[in-house]
Amino acid sequence: MTSRLDQYRNRFNREPVDYRPGSATGVAIVLVILGSIGVVLGMRILDGSEAEGSGLFALVVAAIVVPAAEAIGGIGVWQGRRWGRWLALVGCGANLIACFLFLTNGRPLMGLFGLALYIGLCLQLCLDSVVRWCQR
């Protein structure tokens, strides 16, 4: 029983792995694809927008900065960087909030799909193999 307690006691002292786990590869590819599509769609939204002042700033953050952070986080996860995993978690968290807003604003199917997708990505980013990979 002591070995099991030691395993949990040392949960923050994980040894990094020398190979990229399949879960890290998959989540990195999905993040880069979704983030890139989000940036392109965000630019299209801004092109047709007539917002000014603080409304424009909020639109830029929501439409371009969050997906860009997601894509850059995916690149960081691919390389095994700690900052990449955290940036990807922040981007997925912001998208979870957006999906919750879709649920409450009359687009339940879109919100449910997004919630399932981003909860899955967050869970993948918290897997022990991904955490150990992103120790560089």
C-alpha cells in the first residue's frame, strides 16, 4: 500500500518521456486544424463587421486571438513544450465558454457538439502521457 501512496505523493515529479505519445500527436493535430480554421473564419467575420471601439476589440479577441492561441498551443504540444499545453488548455477553456453561450442562445446542437469536442480535448491534454511529454 505504501508504493501506491508514494505514486500519488510524487505525482508532480514525473519523468518526461522520450517519444511523442499518440494522444499528444492527435490532440496537437486537432488543435492546429481547429485553430487555423478559427483564425480564417475570424478574419472573415471581421471583414464584414461594422463594429467600432471596444466592440471591435472584443470581436478581435473572440474571433482571432483565441483560435490563434489554440493553434499555437497545438504546435507547442507537438514539440512537447509545457507552455504549449497550458496555452492549449486556455484556448479550449475559452471555447468551452463560447460553446456554453451557444447552448443558451438558441443553438443547442452547435453548443453540444462544441462542448463534447472541447471537453474531450481538455481531457486529452490532462492525460499523464501528454503531461509527461510536455515537460520540456
